Amino acid sequence: MTKLKTQSLHKRESALAQSKRQLEILSNGIFQNGELPKFKDKIAETNQFPLKAKKLEILQINVGYMCNQVCEHCHVDAGPDRQEIMTKETMKQCLEVIKNTGAHTLDLTGGAPEMNPNFRWFVEEASKAGVQDFIVRSNLTIIKANKKYYDLPEFFKKHNVHVVSSMPHWTKGKTDKQRGDGVFDKSIQALQDLNAIGYGMPDSSLRLDLVYNPSGAFLPSDQVSMEKDFKKALMEDFGIHFHNLFAITNLPISRFLDYLIASENYEDYMYQLVDAYNPAAVANVMCTNTLSVSWDGYLYDCDFNQMLELPVNSKVKHISDYNEELLEGRNIVISQHCYGCTAGAGSSCQGTVA
Amino acid sequence: MFKTYYDPKDLKKFGNISEWNEELGAKFFDYYAKVFEEGALSAREKSLIALAVAHTIQCPYCIDAYTGDGLQRGITKEEMMEALHVAGAIRGGASLVHGVQMMNKVNKLDG
């Protein structure tokens, strides 16, 4: 078993830290020699090219790449060594948009969003806008990382935040292999803390959902079956409740791409994704109803495009120039990583789409 | 002449067997799909049975397919190995239980 790295690709000065290098890999080799079709050509077969942005439903804001964990498959290349953090000024620009957007969901992500020094202020202000669904993607261990975070469950409750947390498996071995030693035990404690104040309990309005992504070079199974297995195991072993499980496919970028190449699984994985291509999933991919805002305020079709530094194809590039009407109908920027969102039942930050 | 009897890429071509007998091929794959649906046994349990059987019949394609299927379903390596030991126990037991026949014969001829 390979030992989990403790530094980001950026800190290690890996060639794969550069988005340009990742995009080269995704466009060359099996996609250049015609072994596999490019995503653009694949969706053109069913007249779905170009993909167009529909009405905005989800505004996803990445408040920084700093994280207390260094997960093996992180598409953000997040970690304690990342310094990219959203400033209060950019947050204020985001708040102007949040107040006026027609989007029903606000989705805060990172890194560990809670590590942004202005996180609590931002949540307090954003919650005043009355967005229907206010998500914070919490890695759970942050709640147990330092006493200054111990009250996060109460803070989330106070602002009616919908907590969405990663949990790659219901066993310690598989979870710690992907997310680091001790992550499983801390995650269980954090889930118990959240349950104790009502999060995830049956009939509770305090939403607690888990995100499952595979621990290796394979695709997720059926989301409904996985949810059943997670619920059974977490209840029997730890008495834990949660609402829904979102099954997410690992996209071949950043640290997961690094893992695929190092483990000599890259080509087989791309074959798996292309073999499992589902045109029905294309119609509902998240980039068509989501907008991703980076820590420095730039706009992307999704969090993955943000990490690949593929900005929106629009005159509007930055949150300070935000214009929902101008952004609607834009052509979505695609590459071969997009196969990750169209495999099988599809994949998005809200789970399957088909 | 091929240097090996098995090529992993052939697994993806399994469906091609219908090309030479469409009716029976279709019936087989319909049956196959139905067998693995959730029923009195869960799809997860069926996957583990398939993995154990795959090792019993020593089918490289099946081992490849049901190891991957198990991982996708969240089946742990400990569960997989236990399933294999069930296969091994039955297979070993099948040899050893015939020892009774041997003992009967020895006892009759030389007891």
C-alpha cells in the first residue's frame, strides 16, 4: 500500500500541479490517437454539443483551498499548505450576488471552508439572503481539529445550514486509506455530535447528507443501494443517522489523476468512463445549472473546471461583473474530464443525475 | 498463434457471442441480468457469491469482473477473502469428504 502524501501537488512542485499539464494528458494519448472519442465528439453523436448553460439554480463558492486534510483523491489539491483564501472583499462581492440571484441553492466549499478566517461572518451574512438551500461542504474532521471549531455544529444549526460531508466508506480501513490516518474516527465523532443536536435525524429539518466517492480506480455503484448499505452499517456500528448519500465519480484531474498515473490505472479508468457514458446524464450535468466561484472571484462552469483553470465562456468573468442573464445560454467549456460526470447514472455535487 | 489463451480485452467483447446465435445469446443475457437483480438476496450478496464461484471455476474474466463489481459496491477486501475461503472450504471439503469412500473401500478390502 502506498503511504498517503502529506503535501499538496503544488507544495511538492509536481508537474501535475499545473492545470496545463493535466489538460495535455487529457487531450493526448488515447484521445489523440483515436482509441477513445473526445468528449466533444461523443456528445455530438446525440446532438448535445455545444452544452449550454440553463437557468442558474446552484451558486457554488469555493472560499479557499486550505484544508486540514490531504486526501489522496482531492480534485482541488487542497491541504494545509495551500494559501489561496477568499478575502472579505471578494466575499462582499459574492454577497451582492447572493442577495439578488434566482438560484435556489448556495453551496460553500473548499478546501475546508471553515478554515477561512471570515467563514462565520460570511455564513451569517449569506444566511440573511434567505436562499432556499444553504449548503456547507464540511469534511467533518475540522469539527474535531481544534477547540475553536468544536461549536461548529451549533453554528450550523443556528443558521440552518445544510451539512454535506465526505465519507468514502463505512469502514475505518478504506476511509483512512483515502483521507488519512485517524480521519474515520474523527468523522464518526463529528457525525455523532451533529446527530446529537438534530442533524441527520429522521424527520429533522436539519439536513445532513454524505458524499461517497470510490476509494480507488473504479466507478461508484448504484446510489440507492450504497445509501442503504451506508445507513445499515453506520447505524449498527455507531448509531449514526444521516439523510441521503450522494454517489460521486472521481474525475481524472489533480491528485486523482496523479494517483491514476502512478498506479498505472489511467488508461483503464478512462476506458471505464467512456464505456459507461450515458447520453441521458448529459442533459442534467451540473455545469448546466451551476456556477462555480473561485477564491479570487473568477467564474467557472463547475468546480472541476475551476481547478483546471478553464474559465466560463462569457464576457462576464468575475463575480464583481456578475450578470445572470448574460451568463445564461453560454457554451459550457468541456474536456475529457467531463466523462466523469456522464458515466453510468451520472455524477454531480448533488450525486447522480440520470 | 496467440501467446496466451486469455486477453483481458476479450471480457468487453462477451456480448459478441450473440452474433453467432442471436436467439440463445439474447436469452442468456436476459437471464444473466435477471439473476443479478435485487431479490430475496441483495445484489451485494449475489456479487460475493459470483466472486466465490468465479474462483472455484477459475475463470479469469469472472474474477476480473466480480472483483471490480465488488469494489464498486463497497465490498471490502476482508469480505472478498472470506467469500474465497468459503469457496476453498467447499472445494477442499469436496475432496476430503470422498475420503469416506476411500476409508470404506480400505475397511472392506483390508479391514
